[in-house]
Amino acid sequence: MESAKDFKKVVDTISTLLDEICFEVSEEGIKASAMDPSHVALVSLEIPSLAFEEFTADEHEIGIDLEAFKKVMNRAKSKDKLILELDEEKNKLNIIFENTGKRKFSLALLDLSASSVKVPDIEYPNVVVIKGEAFKEALKDADLFSDYVILKVENDKFLIQAKGDLNDFSAEFEKDDAAIVNLEVGEEAKSAFNLDYLMDMVKGVSSGDIIKIYLGNDMPLKMEYSLAGVNLTFLLAPRIE
Amino acid sequence: KSKQVKLSDFFKIG
């Protein structure tokens, strides 16, 4: 992969929600999906072979401890290329940073089987496409006063609200606002979500990234975005009165 | 106050 630093953002994001992951490798690319230990969030990723500068693979399941993977990826420097290489004999995944020389980390494989967890195919009445930075900042604002946030769609507006014991926060995005790329409102809806989870889900998002949010009424939220050619999908169960 | 529910409360999952 061209940039190890970019891929680090992906590993940073999934490792806040998951402890371990089983990468399903095939000729088409790499995919994986898993629920967090408390079964509140689901993380799914898909890396098409095209996202790699070079990709040679046949079918394998590669179980990895994400804490170790994150530690290694944190050592990536800008301009490092990333090479992921399976050593079947030693049962290790080699993570190689290539730049002025080569640095190789060998991670022990975990005996995990590919998860049967799939993102369910649900129709959502509302879709918000928003600049990642604007959404992330609004979550940080909401975090000042509460540990959960209410996401609402009404009258062609997307609202992010937090109610503390004494203090409140509200962000409002209209269709014409610069932060909004697209707003499809089918029906008024509102759902409440834990802020720690939501902030973990957007951890790797930086300015220029666009997030797609699917929202229903007291329904799990679905979120999609791409980082470094990696397609990420998240589901988050709501808080319910 | 609201209560956190699980994804399995909505879908057959996992």
C-alpha cells in the first residue's frame, strides 16, 4: 500500500471498537466484520484489491490482535510504504514499512474463524451525507454536556443535540449548508446514541472525508465512509427511553 | 433516562 500512515487511521479506528479481527482475504481483496464485545456496535471493512498498489492473494483467514497491530501501525512514518505479507510457515503476519530501508514486524496469528456477522440489509428513511470534520466537531461539542447525543432529521434539517443536567447543546445543518453534501429526508426521525461509541467510529476521519449517515426512528444508525481506499461501515445500536 | 440496547434487539446477528 502506498501510504502506511493512511492505513494507520483505519487500524486506529477499528482497534478502539474491537480487540481482534479476522481478515478474510481473497483475490478480490480483504474484508472483515465483527461486533464489539458488548454487541452495541458492528464494524465492517472492505479493501478492494484496487486500493493496493500491488495485490497478490488467494483465500486465507488471518486472525490478528488489534492492540498489537495498532502499536505497530503507530510506528509508521510519512512516506513509509506498507507491505502486508503472510508467512504461512511461521504462522505470522509480516508488517513491513518500506522507505529508506525496510522495517519488519512479525505478528503472531490468532486462531479466529471468519465472523458470520454481516451488515443487515435495512431500508432507512433518511440519509445524511456530511463533511466528516463538521460531524466530528459537533460530537465533541455535545460531549461537553452529556454522554449521549440525539440525532434528528426534521424539516429538511439534520440536528445534533445533547442535554446535560443543566446545560444543552444543539447543532443544526440545513440542506444548503456547506457541511452538508446531501440530505435525503423521507420522514422525521430521531434516535439517541452513546457518544463514546460515535466518537470512536469517526476517530480516523479528518478534513476532506465525507460521512454517510443512515437514520431512522429509535433505530440503529448506519455510517459509511472511506479511508485510504478502505470502505468502512458501522452500525450502532441506539439508546431507547 | 434512556437505556443502551444491543444490535441483537433489532436484527438476528452474529
